[in-house]
Amino acid sequence: MPRWKELPAEISSSERQLLVQLRRLKDHSDLSLASLAGRTSYSRSSWERYLNGKKPVPRKAVEELARVCGTEPTRLLVLYDVAERSRPRTAATGRTDEPSSASPEPARPLDPARETEPEPEPGTGTEPKPEQERGRERTTAPSAAPEPGPEPEPTPETRQPESRRPGRTVPLGWLVVAVVLAVAVSFGAGLLTARAWDDDAPAKKTGPVAAGTGYLRGQTYECAVQRKDGRLRAGHSDTREMLLDINSTGFDVVEAQCLLREKGFDPGVFDGLYDERTKGAAKKFQQARHLVVDGIIGPDTWRELRR
């Protein structure tokens, strides 16, 4: 089995889970990067960049890898959708401001005082003199402003506020609403994805702890590891596929911590919080069993823990 490079620290946890599953699928197929390049529409260097986290993997590449390895791509595509939402989208905010700058300007309100200004009638030859114009403006200005409010005489200052149009802040408000909705949808999709990978977990957990009020963060749980049906169990969870990484919580983490201690890699605590100590113990266990050393507990690591 090839030794994979450590994934970049700056990629998101959802992107990391997707790449771990793609690596394992490629390892199980016994295909080299050159073989993948020959059977897909992507080159060997492209696969090397995708699987080492140097460049985001396209959706089509995920589908082609699943097809070549003879695997149903549904689960991988669910992980891809969550990872794709977590990728930075700097261009999205720029597009939301463009329509406001390109939208047609509203029609300028007619100045009631200017409506009363006389226009020279064509062909009459009786254009008012400057003194007459100023006198007519002073006489018609009071009668041409019937609307309430202290409206001054029509001067250049009264026409300057045209640039401050109502509705300028509407695009910004919609942008805030769109960002909030996108975060909510991404969070909900992440929860659904986590449950999609736990197909083998029982609907109702067995054991004295799970039969109580449920998992409580900060509480220490007991480890009663027994062998049942040929597999080791600590009585907190029966899962064999749940992905666990930093900040994962729950009875699945308690089960992993108990099994790690049973295998001789004590994480130090059994509180159901996947912290750095638990991840360090998982890495040592993976290295001893010749697994991918990434500290993420997935199907391969669960299989070795339950032996």
C-alpha cells in the first residue's frame, strides 16, 4: 500500500474526509496513478494533485474514480457536495454587487419650481430677457410648491441629492440573507452526511450508558470491552464506518477511545471528545497496522479496532 503525503492543514474537514475516502478507494483497487490516467479523462499529474489536496477535485473526477473502481458513487458525491460548499467563494460577493451598479437609474423627480419656468415659444420671437426671467422665478416660486415641507427655491443645491437614491442598501441586505441561508444549508447537509456514513450503527444503542439520558459532554464513561460475534465491543456503539476526526463527539468516540486502550494505545480519556490526544493514539495505531496514517478513524481503522 503506498504511503500518502500528509494533507495540507489549511483544507477544511469536509474536504479532508472526501480525500481520505478517495485515497482508500484507489488503494483497494490496486490501481496506480498511471493506470487511473489511462482509464479516466484526467492525467497522472492531475490525480496526484487531487489526491494530495493540492487542487480541489472536480465532481466528474469523483464519478470516474468510482466507476473505474466499481463502486456506487452516491456516498462520495454526498461528501463532495459538502466539501464543495465549504470551499471559499470570493467571487460570489462580487457578483451580488454588480446588478446594483448596472441597474437603470430611476427617473429624476420633476422639480415643481422648474415646471413653471416659461419656455420660449418657437416662432414668436418674444424670448424673455434675463431680468424678466429672474422676476418671473421669484413670483412663481411660492405658488409652484404646493406640497408640504420647507422647500427652498430651485437652486443647484436642491438637485445634488440625486446620487442618494432610495434602495441602495437593498442589495446588501439580500447579500446578508443569502449568506445566512447558505451557512444553514451547509450545516444541515453536514449532519445528513454524517448520518449517511453510519449505516451499520443501530437505531437504538445498547448498553447501560446508551440506555440512559444520552451522551453528556464532559462526562467520563467506563470501558467494558468484550468480544461478541467475533468482534470487540465496548458497549457504546456498534458502528464500523463512522468517520471521526478532531472535535467529533458522542458515543462513537467513546467506543473508539475504549478500543484504542484495549489495543494498547491509550488516549488517556474516555469522554467522547475526539481531541488531539485521541487523534495521536489513532495515528500510532494506524502506523502499527500499516494503515493510512491521518488520525481519522474510518472503515479501515474500525475494522482493525474490532478484530
